[in-house]
Amino acid sequence: MRRLLPFTLFLLLLAACIGNRSRTAPDERTEYDLPHMKDSGELVALTLYSSTSYFLYKGEPMGFQYELCEQFARSLGLKLRIKTANSPAELVRRLLRKEGDLIAYNLAITNEWKDSVLYCGEEMITHQVIVQRKGEKALKDVTELIGKEIYVKPGKHLDRLVNLDKELGGGILIHEVAEDSVTTEDLITKVAQGEIDYTLCDNDIAKLNRTYYPNLNIGLQASFVQRSSWAVRKDEPLLAKAANEWYKANAKSQAYQASAKRYFEISKHITHGSILSVQDGRISHYDKLFKTYAKEIGWDWKLLASLAYTESNFDTAAVSWAGAKGLMQLMPYTAKVMGVPPGKEQNPEESVKAAVKYIAAMEKSFSSIKDPEERASFILASYNAGIGHVKDAMALAEKYGADPTVWKDNVEKYILLKSHEEYFNDPVCKNGYFRGTETCHFVREIKERHKVYQQKIKDEAVPAGK
């Protein structure tokens, strides 16, 4: 018995050590609340890619929910780290598996999830609205939908229309748009452009799209309200309390209101005027800069001028909704990396010089595209969207049998599809959701205007690319 005592004592000490380690290892704690996050210095937020929550734009993270969460993390002295999921249900599952601390997404408040999570932060009130064009013929009541054609995607919006049709005794001409290549935002675009008259969507998506299409009328509510908010686990009451207190203290703050305006109020389009003087062979006051710096990348200076026109309308003081500045509308991080001195973002020469340096870097990234005209399309698309989204579209094109080195009708098609979850959640995509409509228009408009400039302003021809 005396001989067994040291071994027994050893086992007891080992068990005590293991027990202590299990209580102190962060990944094994039964509770992991705000004090532990402050010790780690990090807040891990779970969200979904979407036009209103989180996306990458020109290589920089953006989105209304992302910005609010970043403000919240900063108020706690924490660094924000984002993880994305593919559905609201997956958000909840990953939260409960402790893969994140907070769901930074408008999660529907339901009895099912109330048992699993603590809702916190701002309680959003959402509802579905009829999207139509402004004018005297705009519907003022849902009963006026009888006899009207309305196009909608499968899911909750189709379900609502079917139920509404039953409530009204029938007569709504509902068209279910099942094609994967058409999203709800595509249908909104079709309404704005007069291709269809009506669709149905959530009011936050409608508000965001109205910043692209001011001719939209989104005032007709077509459903009961749905409450939603952020969420944390049941064992994170301190984090929930902090989110509630932060919202109450900051809902009217300058930063919070600026984020709301950026996504739901500020127009996403720049008004453009005519070229300066065709008779004198001038496009803008900055032609000399375009001529000087275009030589460094082997571009026709008129193509560089067309890019500047589309970006800023030759307004050196222009600031976009996303924070891009100056003649060439460079994002803050890009301007810094390309060597623009602090405070000089709106200096025309610094802007053009940095833009050309950025284009030169992209020329190398697309060196596998041998045709210079074709390569220019990929560079212009990357200038607008960020190179990551263009590379994603190329990967999708290759996967689905299109030519990844040809823009029109090939890669162009797949950057449009990156607004649909089936495609941006594809394993070959590394950069998530992207609204590609504007990028496709951007490339097309710049190249078409370049041709007009070439026709109207004659000088020694220079190739459009290397």
C-alpha cells in the first residue's frame, strides 16, 4: 500500500492540473463573455455577404452592418474580425458552436431562435414593399395589384404575393422568376428601366436600390412587419448588454448616421456633363496630365480621360459614397499604397500619377491576357470592382466552360452572377457577394466613350494597351 501512494498522489495531481487547464483555456470555457474578449483583444462577428450587411468593394470591407459592428468593436477597444456564413440558420449554428461572438446581421426575431440566442443592439422593423416607378400611375394600395403583372423570386416574397392574392380573391398576375441568373436586385433594375412594372422586396433592399435609381417608388407596404436584430449566445449577457447600451448611446451619433446615409440615402451616381471643347481638340482641363502619364502604361490618353470622366466628371473635389476621392476616385487605402501623400488625394496630378501606377500593377496581374484591348477591359473592371471580384468571375467562367480571358459575354457574365448566392458562395469565389451590374456598365461606357473621343479628337494614335 505504501508503494502505491506516490502513484496515487501523482494521478490526483495530474487530474487537478487538467481540471485547472480546462477552466483557463479560452476554447474550452463553458462561458466566454465580454471580459474574456477584452483579454483576447478581438471581437469575432458572424455575418452574411449581401448589399446591406457585408461585402468587399475595391478591396476594402464595406456594408451597413459591418460598419456598425466596427464602430461597436472600437467602442469596446477591440479589433473586429469577420467570418461569413451562407444562411441565417448557419449563422445561428456557428454562433452556438462558439465560432464567433456576435451575429452582426439582421437576424429575424422568431420563437425558434429565441430559445437559443439573446437578441441585442438595434431592433430593426422590416417589411416587404412593392417596387414601382414614380408617377401618377403608381399604385397607392395593394388592392390595385389586381390585374397587374408582378415579377418575383421564389421564397418569402413569392409566398407573400400568393397569400395576398388569396386575401384579395385572386386576380394578381404573379410571375415567378426562377432563373439563377436573375436576382431580386436585377428585377428592381428592370423596374427602374421600364422593362417590368412591379416587383416585391424587403424595404432595406428597396431603399439601397433607390440610391442607384431615383425614379423608384418604394412607399407601398405589402406585408406585416418583421422584427430583427443582432444576436449573441445565452452565455454572453454582458456582451448583449454592451450592444444594447452602445446602440442607445450611438443611434444618433455622427458616425452611425453617416453609415446609414452612405448606404440608404446618398446617390451612387455622378452627374456627367459634355466634353470641354471638341473644336479645340480638348476633353478636359487635365488633358496634359492624361497625355503625360498614359505613356507610362502604353495607353491612349483618351482612354485614361474616359476613365476619369466616368469616375469624377473631371471634378477634383469629388468624393463618392464609398469614400473614393479626387479626379481618379481612388479609395483611401489604394491612394496610400500608390504613394499619394496624405492630404493630396484631391490633387489632380497626384491622383492621375497614382491611378496610372495602380493600372500598371494590374497590367502585371492580367499579363496572361495577351490581347491589349481585352486586357484593358479586365483592368477597367478591376478599377471599378477590385481585382478580387474580377478574379472570382474568371474562376467561375473557367469552371462553367466560358473563356476566362475574354470579357464580353464570358467573364462579364459571371461578374453579374456574383450578386447571386449560388455563385458568390461557390468554392472558387474568394471574395463573396458583389453587385456586378455597375461594373459591366462601367467598362462598356468607358470603352464606348473612348471611341467617341477618338473620332472627335484627332491626334497621333496610340494603342489602348501594351
